[in-house]
Amino acid sequence: MHEPEFKAVDPRKRFLLWFVPPLAVFAAGLTVLLVSGHVTGPFRHITVVRAMLASKRDFFQDEQVKRILMARGYQVHVTPVGSRDLARTPDLDSYHFVFPSGHVANEHVKARRTGKHAVPFRPFFTPVVLGTFREYAEALVRAGVATPYDRGEQPFYYNLDVDQFMKLVVAHKRWSDYKLANGNRVIIQSPDPCKAYSGAVLVGFLASAVDDNPPQTVADAEARAREVKPHVDAQGQAGEDMAPKYFAPEGPTHAVIAVIYEHQYLAHQLNRRGADKERVLLYPTVQHQSTPELISFTPEGDRIGELMMTDPALRRRAVELGFHSLGWNGATEQDFAGHLTGQGLPEPPSGETGRVALPKAELFERMLDVVGDCR
């Protein structure tokens, strides 16, 4: 009978038997993550880019956008500010790029950068719209100032005749005049026109309703502003962004009609499991499109602008966030309508009836100063 044979195993071999398989799995997984761009840290150099952004900062604050940029080796540090404050900020040189929301601020920044590095990029646009609730949109239909745009049983979009709407405002009409329990006045609530571009655009809408010919002199601009001012003052104290109030779970408690951007509404709808059928958009029959410019001051800013214009993942994400993508030649790109309809939303109005004519930048600035008592 043979005794059982005892074999001593080298401790180094025992260690390798336990350590090598997990190490192989870790190495394979790390390789995949590095290739996909989900791991950076010590394995990749990250360039931190400082940026001052107005309302379109929600693009750069999106988690997917952050991950895409990180995979390309960049992290954008956002300083939030209103467009008009951005244009007047004294320390522009401390940023790699800025991203104001509208034409007036864009031009002001570029004028200040005369003779310095200032490269503009226009990656997308979004119309300025009026967010409201279905029962209030239907009240405006009964008042004869709004009509459904999409012909479903529950339209998401309505056309609003601002000229006729202003007649309700001037007459101090109340929602209760149109079969609603709300006894408040029919007004539009907007961000502060002294700070936010969307608030400034409302001034343009109201001024156009008074006279669709833009003022041509400072005196005319001030006179037009004085006509518009009471209707802006009627809304009370304004903030910098109406979207949080409009999308609050409480519904129409804070803002019955709010000036917002189309992309904010579309992103709200696209991020839900089911469509929000209570919130709808009013499109002024004469629209205004906000075409923000990413204005770069440095090579690092240039690179972010180039990625915004060319990177497929960033451009696809812009559409998913509700923006109309623009190419280098200014033409719309990406299948914006197809993406919406694929998610169960109809295509919104495209502004085919015309655009509101805003005054020249310096005259518009003067109007805003008068309307908002800007300091």
C-alpha cells in the first residue's frame, strides 16, 4: 500500500494562479474603456477650458456632452452669466471662449475683441418661444388670437398672433374672461431684459406689435420703449431664466405664459418616458431664432468650436437636446424632424411666416435700457 504523496507548491506559483486571471480581465476591460474614452485620469491628459456661457450653458452641463469632451481630452469649466452681462464683463481675456445667446451680445463681444483673437462658431440655433399650458392655449384659441399648428387631438404647438394678443393685454383682459378660473391678467412673463437675451427678445416682439418697422433713431427707440415698458412692468419682478418656473411640478402656479427657448421644451419632452401633454408651445407668427456664437479667444477655444462643428457625437447630442444643428455654411444639418417624430413628437413650426425685425444693435440696447431700467 502506497502512502499518499505530498507535494509542496511553490508559493509564487500559487500567487500567480490567483492573480493572473483577474489581472487579465482587468487589463482587457481597461483597454476597452480607454478606447471608448470612458477612462481618463492618469492615462490621458485633460485640458481644462474656461468658458463664460449664457443660456446655452445647459449644453455643456449635459452629462453626455461632458463625457464626449472628456474622451476628446477636454473639460469645460462653465461660468454662468446672462448674455448682456457677459458682453460687458471686463475680464474676457481670462476665458478661452464665451457663448452669448444672441446677436446683440455676439456683436458687442466681437467689437470689444477688435485686433485680438476672436473666432466665431455657429453650431446650432433655437427659436425663442412662449411656453404655456394646454388649458391656457385653448383659452387663447377661444379669444381668437391663437390657432393649433399640429392637427392632432392634443396639439403640442400653437401659432400666436402677437398683434392680436397685445390687444388683449392693452384691454387688461383676464383669463376668467375666457372660461378659466384664473382671474389674473393675460400677460407674458419673461426673464429680465437687462440680463437675459430671451427677455430682450420679448421686448422686440412687443415693439414689433406696436409698429413692425424698427426704430431708426435713438429718439424713436426711446419712444417705442416707453410704449412697451408698461406691458413688461406688468409681470412684476423678473428673474434670469423662466424655464425652471415653467417646468416646475406645480404646473401653472408660477408662470402661465413664459418666454423660453424651444430646445428647453423639446429636451423636457424627449427626456420623459411619456409625452407631457399639458405643456405646449406658442409660436409667434413672426418668429425669432437665437443663433448663439461660440466666440473663441485662444487655440483651446478654437478646438472646442471645431469639435462643436465637426464631432458626430457632439452634433448628434445637440439634436437630442432639442437644438437645430448648423453646418459650416449655415445650412441646417442632422435629421432634426426625424429625431423628433421618432420619439413621438411632431415637427414644430419652422418660422416660414417670417422673422421679427429687431432694431440695430445700438438702438436695441437703448430700448432695453429704457424698458428694464438697466443700470
